[in-house]
Amino acid sequence: MTGTQGHAREILRLAVPAFGALVAEPLFLLADSAIVGHLGVAQLAGVGLASAVLQTAVGLMVFLAYSTTPAVARAIGDGQLGKALAAGRDGVWLALLLGVLLAVAGFAAAEPLIDLMGAEGSVRTFAIDYFRWSMPGLVAMLLIFAGTGALRGLQDTRTPLVVATAGFAVNIVLNLWLVYGLGMSVVGSAVGTSLAQWAMAGVYVVMVRRSAVRHGVSLLPSWRGIRSTTRVGSWLMLRTLSLRAAILATVLVVTAQGEVNLAAHQLAMTIFSFLAFALDALAIAAQALIGKELGASNADRARLLTRTMIRWGAGFGVVTGLLLAAAAPWAGVLFTTDPEVQQVLTIALWILAAGQPIAGYVFVLDGVLIGAGDARYLALAGLVNLAVYAPLLAGVALSGAAGSAGLAWLWVAFALGYMAARAVTLGLRARSDRWMVLGSA
């Protein structure tokens, strides 16, 4: 087997199962959107608004996976299994503590949070209902992040695939039963998803506990380990905050364009999330492999893996872009019966398709630098990217464009302008060697 074939096989061993696991969460959102979309435009717009706020909170906590994966992977690369398992355990404890705090705060602050997004009337009511009943699932999602991060660091992406697949199946059954069978409307969708998420979280908690007991690792948290995760996580949180700020600012602009554009934007953003997680499969492989190779002080191998994954990421972006462009005219029928929403959605999806090659490049490099523990640079670069995007977004808002033109310019700014800024900042860093810190942390 040649070195190139060996690299390809190693990447695919992690990336292919990761693809299935990663698309589970956006599939939850796609399923929710499809089920809720047939209730009406107001229900769909309300869920879209609540989801934007909810995904901001969840997205900020993704550092629980992104800081746990490289910490565990570096320890594995350095031959320290006990240290790797302890890092996974500490991540789960931190997830539980943060999840409970955020869920309680979110339930209490649901109304003012939704009001900040500018919702009114029935859209506001549906948004508040969905957001509040999603809070129990928030705790579970954070536990899933930490558990998944630990397994990825151990070079296991197959188990998350099994868990995610089962969770997705349970989610669809529960949501259909609660929304239509029991007539619970958007509340049923939120409750069904929360229950499915808790079932998944339970599996991860049991697995982390069993591994720790089997290898003689204490189940009690190490506050030093938690502080270390929090320190790296604070930079990753700032990086994610810049991403979520861009998405939330986009929602604020589209809300002013009216109910139809808001509903279409929710569907387009859900599809963007689905494709992002699909492309992110290579990024997950990058986190695990780069962390392991740098932990073992294999700088040359880390560089070769990076080049291979960049090529694959851009190529995969081309493929997904072509498929999306072909499917765009018919995609809206799956989610809504409203012809206006379908028409506006098609245009947004064509623009999203054009940006997929850039997205593939960005997501791979993001994974490489996360795997290398280059959290500080990612955070500062995120602020630069946001500064570039802000005037583009302001231009769309001040133009007063509405209807299909308004949403089209909004997606040009986001899918092309903002993502291009990310590609430049990440690409410049990857060309240097400053991110390649060797050895176990």
C-alpha cells in the first residue's frame, strides 16, 4: 500500500462514519421543518426564529466536542490512554454543568430572547413555545457533544453513527405522533426532539463511564482538567460566537423582509446546515487525525494529511453544489405548500450551491486548526471575518430589497462574501507552520 493510499484509507475510515453522525442533527432540523411546515407558514417561521436562537446557544457549546477531540487524540498519539479517558470524562462533567445552567436560564428568558428577534403575533407565540420546550433537549445536546468528542479523539466515529441513526429514527416517529397524533403543534416537535436527544445522550454517558471504570480512571471530575478544557474552549467559544453572530445578524435582516422571506430563509439555512455537516465529515477526520499525529510529533504526516483533505473538501463541495443546483427548483415542495416560499427558496438555494466549493475548503481547514489546538487564531480570525461581513449585510438591509431579490442578495453576502473571508483567513494560517505544535498537551 502506498503512502497516499494509506492516508486516503485512514481519512475515509473516520470521515465516512462521521458523515452519517454529523448529518443527524441537521436531519433533526429538516424533519422538524418538514413536519412543522405543513402546519402553516406562521408555525414554520416561528420554529425558524426559535431554532436560530437555540442553535446559537448549542453552537456556542460545540467547543465541548471540539476541545475534547484534540485533547483525547493528542494523549492517544502520545500513548497515554488514561489521560485520554480522563479528558473525555471531564468534558462530560463540564457539559452537564453548563447544560443545566443554560436550560434554566433559557426557559426563564424565552420571551425577551424571541422579542429581540423582532417576531410578532402568532409567529412570536409559536417561537416562544418551541424554544421553551426545547430546553430539556439542550442539556442532552451538550452531553452528546462531549461524548462524541471523546470517541472521535479515540479514533472511533462508527459508534456516533449508530447512535445518531437510531436517534434520528426515534425523532421522526415521536414528532409525527406528538405533532399530528396528539395535536401538540410546534410543542410536540420540540418535545419529540428533546426525548430523542436524551436517549442519545444516555448512550454516551454509559459508554464514557464504562471505559473509565474498565481502565481504572476515576469517575469524579478533575477540576484542573475542566479548567484546561474551559481555557481552550473560551477561544473556541469566541470563534463560534463570531459564526453565530453572523447567522443571527442575517436572521435579523431577513425578518424585516417579511414572513415569506423568513420562512424561505429558515429552509435555506436548514439545508445549509445539512450540507455543512456533510462537508464537515472531513473536518472531523482532520480533528482526530491531526491531533493524533501532532501528539506523536509526526509533523510531516500531519502536513500530508492536511493537503489531502483540502483537495477532498473542495472536490466534495463541487459535487454537493452541482447536486443542490439541480434539486433547487423542487426542494421547496418537500417542506411547504406555499408557492411564494417555494419560489424564493429556489433562488436562495442556487446561490448556496455556488458557494459549496468554498465551504468545503473552509470546513476542512477549520477542522485541521481545531485538531491542532490553534483555538486562539481561530477566535481572532472569526472576528476579522465578521468585520468583513458586517458591511455586506448592512448594504443588503439599507438597500430595502424585498421578495426574491432581497433574499438573493442576502445569500450572496452570506454564502459567497462571508465564506470567502473565512477561506482567506484560514488559508493564510494553514500555509505557515505556527499551528503545528508537537507533543501531548
